[in-house]
Amino acid sequence: MEPFVSAKILLATVIPMVTALLVMISGNKPNLRESFSTIGAVLTFASVMALAPGVLRGETYSLTLVTLYPGISVSFVLDPLGLLFAGTASFLWILASIYCIGYMRGLNEHAQTRFYICYAVSVGAAMGAAFSGSLFTLYLFYEIVSIFTYPLVMHHQDEEGYDGARKYIIYLMFTSKAFLLPAMALVYVLAGTLDFGAGISAGIFPADADRLLAGIAYLLCLFGFAKAGIMPLHNWLPDAMVAPTPVSALLHAVVVVKVGVFSICRVMLSVFGVDLLSVTGLGLFTAYLVSFTIVAASVIALTKTNLKARLAYSTVSQLSYIVLGVAMLTPHAVTGGLLHIANHAFAKITLFFAAGAIFVASGKKDISELGGLGWRMPVTMIAFGLASLSMIGAPPVSGFVTKWYLALGAMDINNMILLGVLLISSLLNAGYFVPIFHKAFFGRPLPADAAATGSLERRPLVLLMVVPLFITAVISVLIGVYPEMFLNTIALMVGL
């Protein structure tokens, strides 16, 4: 492939970094700063989509920047899995950049320049992770995401913010150093390379590789990517909710947790391979492990009355659907798991956008305070309802397609336990989402709000938040009705 064509895969990583620099330079000019942020988001998405036709034709773009040692390089590759993640994240950054204007100005937040700089670099690092061509490169960008999202979590710079950010960085940096670095060393000793394999079946390990050591390396990777929120390494995620809502949306839908589950999926498919995980039983072990997370996090979500806290535990649960699908190792299941990268992103960012719009417009954070709010914020709450249906897995919203393929995967391997997990978790999802929607439209307003009338969504800054969340909710429905674009992309990897 021509060097110029291959080099184009760097654009999606470079553009957000340049955007961060321009935001820093224009920090004392809010309109210019926010314009740079939005334009950078649009250009990033365009750079990804410019390569999409080639990927969908079966082409793979690759580029090696530097080889540090034989088999250890900073390299990039764009394949269907990377395209799925990068395309979803870069598109949502466009809507998030518009939403941020309404939120940050609406609350007159401090340190907005720092906020936009870290936001842009974090997205750029996520693009680098999506395009990583080796485990070493993936590790580098994984760490960059951790470093530049730390200031976003402690944005408010109060005691609660510092405590949440401290737990956030300790969890993520400790696990990456204690688990991922030894895992990379083991993989290199066993396989002689850290470069990803071309297919999802064989992986990179030779046939005579020690299976015990390979299993240890796998478990180190599984728990080293703690951004995936698999229990018991999930406690950082609810505490990170002290961050502003656009950061929560970044954490839970676009970048941080998605980098975690994407990294696990990439390692499972492109390092260890379906064959090795099947023969050793590690795939089924992983499926049972994340099934516990799916159910337990849903049960905890039922107990939370703070809206963002309930959404946080919902995220812990929903992320494990992605890993569950890949861990079942069948084409149907892997398709469902990878599809949930996009499905969860659009639905969950809608939910967090709605929570932020509610807070800016009404100052309310607790579910008990939402009585009657649906009539004053109808677009927001209808969007919230549609995204909730996706989380539950009800047709015709996108989450239904995910759970359909996951259920097919469970039946492919005749595992009624995993099928039961899907059914039980869907009921639990309904149990913690339906009451929120019911409260908003059919609950009694608080005495202080009983006489309040009129729309809360017409203020210009609130409208800047409502429009993006309405768009993401509509797209979530469209993906459920017309999932072919995503399914065709995934099919290039799984052969379904």
C-alpha cells in the first residue's frame, strides 16, 4: 500500500491533538475555542470515514512508525473493529462538543479551556487505541487516556472531586502497571511479537506455546484493562461521577470505558484468538465472570436514587455484554458483542446527556425529584425513554439487536445459563429504568415545583443540550431498525 494512503490513518489521532493546541491558544476567546473544538470533531470523523470505503472493501491500512525491538513497534492498523470504534467515538464527539457549550456555559463552569484541551486529547488517544497495530501501541494510548481524563474527573477541584479522581487514577494506573506490563512480557516471550494477528481464529501464539503461561497472560490482560469495569475492578467508575456530565458521557459512552472493552476485545480476538480461548476454556470462563458483573451491577443500580449513580452502575453492567459476546466465541455472539460497542455508545450518551440537561435546566439530580418533569422537558425525557428501551433490549431500538445476537450465540453453544443471564438482566434493566420515566411523566411534583409551568427546554443554552441528545436517541432507534451498516462491518471480521 502506498505510504501516503497508509499515513492517512494517523489523521484521526493527530487532528484532535492539533485541536487541543488550538483550544489552548484561543483559551481567552470562548467562541473561537468552542469553534475549534467542534471543527476538530467534524474533521476527525471525516478522516475516519474517508478510509471506511476501503475497509468495507476488505482492505487493511497499516503503518509502522518505529520498531523499538524485533516484534515490538509503534504501529497502526485500521480494520473493521477499529473502524467500528473510531467511527462511533468520532461521530459522538461532534454532538458532545455542541452539548458541552450548553452545559459548560449554562453552569458557568470554571477552567473551561483546560476542560476542552483534555477532552480533545482524550478523544485523540481513543483514536490511537482504535488504530493500534500492536499490544505495545495499544498500551501507550490506553495510558494517555488515563492521564488526560484525570483532570476531567477532578474538574470541580473540591474534596469530592479530588477523592473521585484519586481513586480513578489509582485503579487505572495500578492495574495497567501491575497486570498489563507483565502480560506484555509473557506474550512476547511466548509469541516473539506484540503485533496483532491478521485474523480472529489463530491469534499470534505458536502451536507449541505453553498454555498455562498463555492463560496467565490472558488473565493479566483481562484485569489489566480495568477501564472495562469488570467486577471487582469497577469501583472507580461510580466515584468518577463527580465529574461534569459531559465528562460522564465521555467516560461512559465515548472514550474511557469503550477503550477498556475495545482493548479486551482486541486482545481476545487479535492476540489470543478464538481457537486458543476455546481449547483452554478461557472464553467460557470469561463469559461466566462477566455474567456475574452484568447481574450484580444491575441489582446495585436498583438501589441507587441519584440519577447519575444509577446510570453509572448501568454502565458497569452493559459493558460486560460486549465482553460476554466475544467470550462466547461464536459468530452470532461475537457480532452481538461488537455491535454493542456502537449500540451502547449512542444509548448511554443519550442518557447522560439527558441527566445533564435536567440538572442545568432544573438543578435536579435525584430520581425522587423528577416528578412531573417530563411535561416541562418532554423532548429530553422521551429521548431518555428511547435510550432506556435500548438498554433494556426492547424492539425496535438498537439494544434489541445486540441481545438478539447474544441470545443466538448462547443457543449456538447450548448454554442456558448465559441465556438466562440475558433474560434476567433485561428484567433488571427494566426495573431500574422504567421507574425513572414513569416518575417524570406520572409522578407528583415536589411541593416547591407544584405551581411551576412552562417549558424548561427553550432557553438557548439548554437547547444546545437538547438537540444533541435528541439526535443520539433517534440514531439509537435507526440503528435498531437498520443495523445493516454495522453488521456488514462486523461481518468482515467474524465471517457471518
